[in-house]
Amino acid sequence: MPSIFVTDRDGGEHTIEAKSGHKVMEIIRDAGLDIEAACGGCCACATCHVYVDTAWFAKLSAADEEEADMLDLAMDVQDNSRLSCQLEMSDALDGLRVELAPA
């Protein structure tokens, strides 16, 4: 089973088992980490904003226009910002590293 590595807002590192086909936001939320995900994964907010480790960023599909528009509304956006509700876990992403953006 693939895993993701998540750095929480306090700097704590978490290794989470991840099922392929699930959204990264769901995986983080179901592990009990502090991610709001207010819209439930509909790409209608930016409360699941994460920073993707630069070694992994290029391995992801590009953000679509809807996600880019939501990121434009987010705070503390960086070049490696993504909405975790738009990242689908797969075996190819085993070992993905993300950091929760500030709330």
C-alpha cells in the first residue's frame, strides 16, 4: 500500500497509508490531521491547501483552471501550492511529501 508523508502546521511528520484512487485531502483528513476541507473536496474553497515537496511537484498533473482560480484566493500561496482535494493518490505517488499550509 502506498504512503504519503505529511508535515503538520507544528512541524510534526506523519507517515500515512494511502489508498490509490483516494484524494490526498481525504487521506489526510481520515488520518485525523488538522485539515479543514470545508467544501468536502469540490474545489470550491482552498481550505485543503498544501505545499508539495519540490521533488514531487513535477510528478503531479498540472492544476486545472478551476484549481488555479481557487489558489488565487488562498493565503500564503507558493510556487509548489496545490489543493489536496485535486490530487488523486496512485502507486506512482508512493512516498509523496506534502506540508499543510497555514490555516
